[in-house]
Amino acid sequence: MLSTIGIPGLILILVITLIIFGPKKLPEIGKATGQTLKEFKHSARELTNEEADDVKKVESNDQSVK
């Protein structure tokens, strides 16, 4: 989807964003977005690690039962 936007489209989006929020607010928005993405990645990593741990526990229980 993003590949169809192109450079002129991205420039247009950035200009509109700058007009709407102003130059003083953009760094705050960028920082908040970065923190949100960092927290999301951390949570996703925790979920995948928990899932892997659960699978290992089930596999070890299956081997001990045999």
C-alpha cells in the first residue's frame, strides 16, 4: 500500500501535517509515536517469548510422560 504513495505523496502528507499541527508540536508527536511503537514491540516480544516457553513446557511434559 505504501509503495503506491510515492515521494510526491509523502511530501504532500508531511506538508499537510506541518500545517495542521505546526512546527512546535511535531517533535512531541514524533516522540509519542516512537514510544508507542517501542512499547508495542516490547509487548509483542514478551507474548512470543511466553508462547515459546509454554510450547517448551508442553513438549517436556510429553517427553516425561512417555
